[in-house]
Amino acid sequence: MRSDVRDKLRAWLGDDLTFVEALPDDELARLCAALEAARRGQAKALATASDEAVRQMPAPLRGTIGKILGR
């Protein structure tokens, strides 16, 4: 298993990677790509949800909350 893929998987799945050690390199790359796509989708969904939540807040609070969220 390539070390860059192993490092990404370890960050997402924990230190015990024995369950993916048997995967061939192409399957391992597909797993990593699927996890990356899922993480991007999750980040997009969280950003959309937080934008909607801020819109529901009273106007005087939006600026402060936006600063807290890093916007």
C-alpha cells in the first residue's frame, strides 16, 4: 500500500488498517477516492446547513456569528 494513501486512510479510519491491507492497489485507490469524495460532499453539506442556520438568526447576531464561523 502506498504510504500517502495509507496516511490518508489512517487519518480517517484510525491506526488499525489491517482490514484494508489485503486490498489490491487499484481497490485501495478507489476506496481512498470514495472517501475523499464523501468528505468533500460532507463539507459542502455542512457549509450549506450552517449558511441556512445563520440566515435564520436575528440580523444583529449574523455578523458576530459569521465572524465566529470564519466568514
